[in-house]
Amino acid sequence: MKMLRTAAICCLLGTVLMLAGCAAKMGGVAPTTPSVTPAAGGATVVIKDFAFTPATVTIKVGETVTWRNDDGVPHDATSPDWTSGSISSGQSYTRAFDTAGTFTYVCKVHPAMKAATIIVQ
Ligand SMILES: [Cu+2]
């Protein structure tokens, strides 16, 4: 009877060890680090294929929006109150928003480009 119990405990122990070993193996896989880390407290708008993406971003007062031009031609982000100026291909422009409101902007270089919106809460 005692031997049977010992055998049962051994069997159980073996299973636990096997599971632990398996979990350790899974935990050993290096976590993948995202290649693009968003800037703390802000949003990024990518300009590509003559479009602002995302078309609407929402941030908090004091946070920034960065426009990154991934197109082959210069663009800008211009609202009635401010402008980025020309953003060359591969370049970025960052602006902090210190007041709450909804700001619609366009690209003055390309009137055909759809307007986009920044919501500052
Ligand atoms: Cu443009």
C-alpha cells in the first residue's frame, strides 16, 4: 500500500516537473520589441499616398502631434491658426497643443488632399 502511494506521488511529481520544464521553455523565448514606439503623450500622423493617417487623432491638452511624411513629395499640415511649413519627404514635424479644441487642417500644397482633424481634450 505504501509503495503504491510513493509511486503515485512520484508520478505526480514527474508530471509537475514536465509541465514546469515546458513552461520554462516557453518563457525562454525572447519577447519581440515593437520597432516603432509611439512618443509618450502624443500621436503620430503618417502622410502617405497623399493622405493623413489617421484622419482624426485625439490627444490631451499639452500633448504633441507628430506628422511624418512617408511620401516622395513634400506636404504640410496647415490650419487657420498654424502651419507646419513644408515637410520634406522622410521628415517629421511636431507640434504641441496647449488648448482644448478641434483643429481641422489641410495640406496647402495639395488642395485635393482630404482635410484631417486633431481633437485636443
Ligand atoms: Cu500634400
